[in-house]
Amino acid sequence: MIALQGLALLLLLQTAGELIVRALGVGLPGPVLGLAMLLPALGWAPVARRVEAVASVLLQHLSLLFVPVGVGVIVHLGALAPLGWKLGLVIVVSTWVGMTVTALALRALLGKSEPRDG
């Protein structure tokens, strides 16, 4: 039951973000604004507990979330075929950029937490 409450909370914040974006014409996706609103709300224990419950359920079934994407790619393969090498390049470059930024952020955070010798 608590996971359903967490899911309802996430959907409510996503909807609120979408409504704000459409009303104010903010140049940002509604779900991103909803996540930005979720961040301070996670400081409140009842919200954090509910979000943690739904997050663990979603992470257990994460592979199922890739099925619609895979089906979409197969269905529209004819439209994507001419862009194949460009899509491949974007995937490779964005993966490397993401890994690099993550490694640099981790290095910076670990560097601050560990005492330096000398």
C-alpha cells in the first residue's frame, strides 16, 4: 500500500510540474520540474519513506521498462535505418560523456571526504 502511495505522489508531482510548465511556458520538461519539486520534499520522512518503497519496486522491475523502447525501435526501424551511424555515434559519445562526468564527480566528492596524507 505504501508503494502505491509513493507512486501516486510521484505522478502527482509529475502532473504538477507539467501543469506549471504549460501555464508559465517554462523551457523545461514537466517531469523534470516535478523531480525538482520532489528533491526538497524528500527531506520530509513520510515522503521519503513512500518514495523509497516505490523506488525499490521500480528498480526490481527496471528491465521491463526497456520493453516499450525496444518495441518502438523495432516498429520504426525503417525510419531509423538511415540515421543508424548517427544514432550509434550519439549513443557512444553520450555514454562516454556520462561516464566521464560521473568519474570526475566521484573523484571530487571522494577527494573532499578522505584526509590527505602529507
